[in-house]
Amino acid sequence: MEPTKTPKKRKITGVVVSDKMQKTAVVEVTYLKKHPKYLKYFKTTQRFKAHDEKGEYHVGDKVVMEEGRPLSKTKRFVIVARV
């Protein structure tokens, strides 16, 4: 019998924009999207709440987040490292 394979966890790089909550940081990720008709690239941003157990990451830090199990209603990522 083969061991079950765990799915690869998504890793996303972003910038911390808020650290006012306890054990949580808001990380903003910027993507480049291509317009379907005009074929021009434009920036879009998305904000994620990420778990920060020790409160060591602050506003302006560039961080790497990893997807994990749901920790709360909106928190699905854990901050792994500073870039």
C-alpha cells in the first residue's frame, strides 16, 4: 500500500501592511494580470490575513506565506520567513 501524498502547499510572497492584531498580520500581494481584449498588463492587489505566532513581522516587511489549515474564519496562511 502506497503512503498518501500530501498536496503541495502554496507559497506566496507579499508585504505586511498591518500588524495591529494579536498573532495576525495582513499581507498584501500584487499580481500582474493581462487584459483579455487590450492585451495590456495591469496590477491587482489582494490582501490575506496570515498567522504570526510571535508578532515578529511588522509593517513594510517582505514575507513568504504558506497555505495551511483554516485557523479562523478568514485566516488560511502562516508566515514562514522574511525575504
